[in-house]
Amino acid sequence: MKKILVIEDSKEVCDNIQQILELEDFNVITAVNGRIGIELAQCQSPDLIICDVMMPEVDGYGVLEALQNDVIARHIPFIFLTAKAEYRSMRQGFELGADDYLTKPFSPNDLLKAISVRLHKKNFAANYLNEQSQDHLYLWEHEQIQQIQQQIDGAKVSLLSSVDLTLLEALKRSLDKLEDPKQREIFIFYQPQINLKSGRISGIEALVRWQHPEYGFITPSKFIPIAETTGLIRQLDTWVLQQACKNAQQWQSIQENLTVAVNISANQFRNPDFYLTVQQTLIEQELKPNLLNLEISENIVIQDSNLTIDRLNKLRSLGVRIAIDNFGTGHSSLICLQKFLPNFIKLDQCFVNNIDVNLANATIVKSLVEMAHNLNCQAVGVGVEVVAELNFLKTYNCDIMQGFLFSNPLPCHKIEQLLIGDKRLISY
């Protein structure tokens, strides 16, 4: 009999899940908060964990993070329950190691289907775990890793809703058109990054946009999670990297030493070939490595420390620079810096907004900027929308800023016009 741990502070929801699962002959154990859930996961060794995101004492992210640091518990399939499926929340969960999300309210069929697929994944992985030490999983041969990933990606596809499946098929067709500029539906927009000292553009961040001929503009919050879940994100990430480096090199004739920042998903970062992809792209596009900034989430850094740090150091050996995105929003920001010192720390928009009137935000940002400088990192303020936020960041010497106050994300031709104008976007 399979054992399932349910961590949920709502008695009504917990009782409902327990009733559904017991009717299917599962052995169900429950926890009313995250702290108890962690203890039960470590001592009971369940076959699968279902965990609410928002809970008192320790929330779902804290539970998952604690279990990821446990050499046994980290391999237990983990499903999040959430009342609101937002892209940032889902991305954070997947990067911490979550296997799936269920949005409340969900049907018994949705719940049982998700559990069935996750248990299948565990059984599949167990065949390899019996042959290899859990402490050396990262030494698997490349072919084995790819085979497992294909199995997992295929299982994840079966969990998508009918709407998501429609978007998935449309995304596949759009990805097939990437190399044809006349048919291309996916584009890169760029948002300027402003240097505090000069007041001018010092870099640009590449942001992907999808304009579908039938469905219209599709926000990243809708299609990026689908791409991450199905593994298509690797193809998309690679194309964005190549195009961004190509454009950045072309614009060197307009502005020398213009940098370009590219977001890298957890899925792409785990790709054993990613280092070679970056190296080959830099060579093909003839871009100086120090002009490429790779942005990763702090949640990536705190996982699988040996392998992660090796990969980060290997990337940095190419000469590229590393930025930690959304810094301060996770549960282990300082641990992240203890393991790896990046070139840039990007302060999340949630701290920058209303910084002039929110004392807590002001204190956090001042401390983070000072800490970044003491660690010889540059601080980047993200989401600057009003002059008061700009003035605050200027006062405390935030190195770089970006946000709607300076410019919306723009298509290539408009960014080029902005660079040609060489306009000072911060006045003194």
C-alpha cells in the first residue's frame, strides 16, 4: 500500500483529500503545518507528498527546500496545492524541485491522475537508484540523463489541461517557425538597463514575447510554465540566447561594450550540454564573453550544490557574468551567496515598489545594496516605476536600474533607435 503525506492547514481540504485517497487504498498521513510535515516526511518516508503553498510557521516552499537538503527525502515526488497558479510562484516551485502543481479547487480525477504519474516517475527512477549511489547521481552518463528527462517530460504532458494542451500544440508549431523570420511568431523584446553613474543605457535584458496569429498576444506567464513543464523551454532558451548575442554584437557599432542579459531556466541550466551551447554561441556570434550576463534564480544555486557550483564556475570560466535574479524572494538568499558569489544581484520588484513609503522595503533594499557592494557585486534595481523609487535607489548607490520609468520592453528596431539617440535617462 502506497503511503501519501498530505500537508495542509485547512481541515476541510485535508479531510477531502484523505477521503479520496483512502477510497483508492492509499495509506494517508496528514500534517496541519509545514514544520510537522517536514518531520513526518523524514521519519515516515512517504511515497509521495502533497503540500499546500500557503501555511503558517513554514510555508510550502520552506517544506520543499528543507526536504531538498535531505539526501533521502529529496527524491520523494512532491505536488504543490495552490489557490492561485501564478507564473512566478510556479517557477519558484519548479526550481526548488516540485514535480507538479494542482490548483484549488481540483477534481478527484485531477488529484488521482497527478499522483499516478508521479508514482510512475518514482518507480522509473528507482531502477537507476538501485544501481547508483544517491550521493553521485550527477555522475550518470549523458544518455541516461536524457532518457530519464524524456520519460519525465512525457509524463508531465499528460497532466496539462485541455487549454494548456491547445497552447502546447500551438507553441510547438511556433517553435518550428523560429528560423523563418517571415513566419516567426515568437520575438525578443529588450528592456534597457540604466547605469547610475552615467545615467545612460549600459545593457539590455532579453525578454521573450509570443504573438500568435489566432490567439493574439500570449503572456509569458501562460506559455513559459508549459514550456518548462514539457521541456520545450530548452529549445526556446537556446534560440533566445543565440538571437540576443547576435543582436548585442550588431549593436556594438552603435554603443561599444553594451551588455545583454539572458534569463536561463532551471531546465536549461541542468542540461549537460548548456556550457557548450553558450561557448558555441559566443564563438558564432563573435560576442565578447564579458558582454553576456546569464540570469538565474537563487533557487537554482541552493540545489545540488556540488554540481551547481561546478557548472556556474565552468560558465564563468568562459568569461560570461552571472546574475542572481529575484534575489531575496526565496528562503535561502544568504545561503545562496555563501555557496556562490555572482557578478550581479538583482533586487526583486516586490522590494523596490513603494520603497519611498514602505519602511520594511527601504530597510531591506539598503541592506542588500550595501551587502552586494561589500561582496564586490553590483546591485540591480528591478521594476522602477516612479521617480521616488529612482531617487531612493540613487541615494543608496544602486549600480544599475531598469523599469517602466525608463522604458518598456521594446522590439529590436526601437531599442536601436534608443541607442542611436544616446539619451541620458537619469537626470542629475
